[in-house]
Amino acid sequence: MFKLGNGINSELGTKVDNLINHLVDFMKFTENGVETILSSEKDYKKELDAYLFDSTNAFNKIFGRTLDGNLYGLFDGYYPEIYDFKLSDYPEFVPQEREWYIKACQGNGDLQIIGPYIDYGTKEMNLTLCKLLSDKKSVLAFDFSIKDVQSFLDLLDNSNDYSTFVITDQGTVVASKDVCKVFSDGVKNSNVLEKYYDRENKRLTFDDNVTESFRLNGNQYFMFTKKISFGWYAVTIYDSFHFYMELMQVYISCIFAFVIIFLIIFFFAHLNEKRRISMNTAERRLGAMADMFLISYSINIKKNTYDVIKGDEAFSRYIEGMSSYSVAVQEISGRYIDGTSVASFMNFMEPKTLLERTRNTKIISEEVLIKIMGWCRLWYIRLDDDNYMFALDNINKQKRRESTLVKLSESDLMTGLLNHASGLEKIRQCIEEKKYGMFCLFDIDCFKKFNDHYGHVVGDEVIISLAGVIRDSFRDTDIKMRLGGDEFIVYVHGIEGRTQASKLINNFFSKVESIKISGQEELKITLSMGVAFYKKDSEITYEEIYRLADNATYMSKRVEGNAFTFA
């Protein structure tokens, strides 16, 4: 398969756009967390520091092989000092005077981009995203290296027949491959680009997805451009000799392919000639629609009959020879449909109401859970008042993707437990729905010494190991969340008495005592916990139960080792 002109640009442009979209999505996701923390009533600085630091670590763990990034900003006058940078050491550094703060304020809530620019410390090409938050005075900023763009160029292929580069609308070359073969003095110094420079707006303006040609040093070249994110361009240049040679190869391949396709079509046309002659317009339309689905049947509601258009052996062998369509539906319901979906399946399949349900729309659908296939979407397509096509598609992958996205949006990036926002929402919902239980608030004793003495890597391992014990000690139906830093909350449904609570907590503490950190076996992890109950016939808010548990936690800190106190 040959990559010509716009094909190279499309592949490169798509990869760069995907990379930048991931970074923008990460920025938006982090913004939501920061907004939640800032809206809390308590002092948010410690929680905000931990959130920005953990989010930065998570980003670098995911992209750290080719990207490095830092989250920071100015939040209602507060500048977090979480990367060994102290404002007191740099009196000339005023956050409100930095370009990221000024440009974000001018953007009035829209995401702003600064760069690319060369970082004087790392000597790498960097980019900054910044955004004004909803309070109109706080700004979230995100610096990251964009050296990954060069690796995309290197991965395209090993051909020496073309040169390619990524350039900003201000003429900064972000990445390049073999450009010296065309521009011996570099891209920026070439007079070829002068015709594309808008002097009034001081911007490069290439035509998008258009082939242009130029002559340079006696050679003719073809240039292909594609506009990508941030007003950047992907540019590919072929010399005429290699371009025409590859074009000729493509033409020959196409002619050969057309000959093969024609012979195949002629062969099958000859075999199916009688069948095609006898097939009427309705049958052709039905067959075309049936090919779009995994399983399809033609249904006559008036006669209560069905015929297989496109079948599946696992289904067909059990309903083949059934006396009527309604009997076949009953057999499928009893044999294949999961109990949670039986009612919706039977309502959807009911033939008596089918005409009324499809009166205003010819196509209706329903999602059901099938035992041997997972999630499927069922379809009815009305052909006329008596005749329908019933079809089935498997949507199991789509459902898993949806479930994964929901889980990611609700999860803490480091531990996989519920994050602050989603955990808080679920506990509030339990209180509103009168789901009584035990509210446990706890943190790790002297956690700061782990980071100071052993380093942040060990500190992270302690938090991750504790999260694993939390998952192992409590039920899947219980709410398990990381509040921030080394603080956690667990809400246990159905426990309102101290005896049962003590037994569960002691079991949890015994598992905590068995945690071993590789290479640091002498490390002992202990917790201080406060416990409050939401009991039947009591009226309490989340803020009240949190305050009770928080006060009890401070009481537990007076006891050495694992300790819990009932509020």
C-alpha cells in the first residue's frame, strides 16, 4: 500500500491531533477536579496541592516515556509550591505578570495555548495550556514537552523519497525529517515559503489538503499541506521523479486490482444470474439491510410467521421448525435472555402493539442482555403494515467502553478508588435515599515522614497498597473513596451498631498491619480513624456526619498505632 502526498499528511496530522486531544482532555478532566476542590467549604490548599501533584504524577506515568508535564496555577491568590519552587526564593516572580496568567484572563474561560517555545532549563520544545476558572480570578496552567511529534515523523516509514515537517503558523518548525534534501539552509530560511506568508497578519497560511508545485535549484517538487491542531501544518514534499514513479506504481496496481475484481464479479454474476433475474426490488432492499446486522429475520405479523434472512446457528437450531413467530419469541426469551432483560425483551417483541409503535417511525430498537452474547441491540424495521424485518446487533464492546469511561471519570487516578467528587455524590445520595450505615474517615499516621525520609515513590506505594487493602476489606457495594493526599472515606451500608462495626474495623486494621513495601520491610503503616453512624429515623447531612467523624479522627491520633474512635 503506497503512501502518497496527502496520505502522509493525513497519517501524521491524525497522530498529532490525537496526541494534543489527549492532552486537552486531560486538562479539562483536571479542571473539573480543581473546580470541585475550590468550591468546598473547608481550607482547600492542602487538598489542592495533593490533587495537582498526584495528577501530574499520573500524567507522567502514562506519557512519561516521551512527554513531561507539570500542573500549576494561581488559585484565588494562592500559588502552590509543589515542585521545589519557592516564591520567597524568586522575588521577581509575580504569577499575575506571567504570560500564562495574562493570556488565560484575556481568554475569559476559553482554553488558551502559549508556544511552542524552547524551555531554557531543559532545552526542549514546550507548550503551555492555560484556562481561567469559573471564579474569574483563578487560572489553571499545564506545561508539557512536545518532543513526541518528532517520533511520529520517524515512525511514518523508512522511505527516502520525501521530506516532511510540522510548522506553526508563525514559522516555528516543531519537528522535521530530511528537510535538508530540499531546503539546504533549513525551512525558515527558504524563500519558497515567502509566498505563503501573510505579512498583514504575520502568519503562514497554507491551503489545506491542496497539492502545489515549485522549482528549486533546478528541480521540481510537489508540496502537500494539512492543517492540524493549534493552527499548525503538516507539510510533505516529494521530488517529481520519485512522485511520478510511485504514482505509476499505484496506477499499475489499480489496473491489476480492477482486472481481478472484474473477473471475480463476472464469475459470481454468471453463477447467480438466475437468482438475480428472479429477485424483485423488495428482496434486494431487504437483503442489503440484512447485511448490516449479525442476525435478521423477515416477519409477517398478520400470518404470525417468520423466515431466516441471515441466521446464527446457535439461535436457529432451537427455533427452527417452530409453529409460529410468537412461539419462537417465547423460546428465545426462556433460553437466551438474561433475567434482568426479560420484561423489556417481551415488551419490545410484542407483535400486537408493533404497528402502533412504528406508526410515526419505521425503525425502533431496544437494548437487552443475552446470556451467550452479552449486550445486544434489537431492531424492528417496518416494510409495510404486515411485514417487518427483525434484526440483532452485538454491542458488547460499546457497552464495555461506556462502562470504562464512566469508571475512569469517577476514579482516583492513583488508587482506582472513587475520587472526591464522585464519592461525595454517592454518599449524599445514600443519605437522601435513607440508606443507613457507618461513615469511616481515616488517614495515615505521620505520612509526611514517608515522603521526607523514603521519597515520594515509597509514599505513593504506601497509598496504593492501602487502597488495595481497602478494596479487599470492604464489600463491592460499599462506597470507598480517596478524599485527597493520604485521607480516605469508606461508607458501609447496613451497619449501625458498634459491636458489628468494631469487628469489621479490627479485621481491616489487621490487614493494614500486614502491608509490606518492597525494599522497606521495616516500614509500619498505622491509621487514625473516626467513625460516625447514620441511623434509622435520624436526620443528618453529609457535612454533619463528616464533622463528627473528623472530630473523632483527631481523638484517635492521641493513641499510638492503629486506633478508631466512635463519634
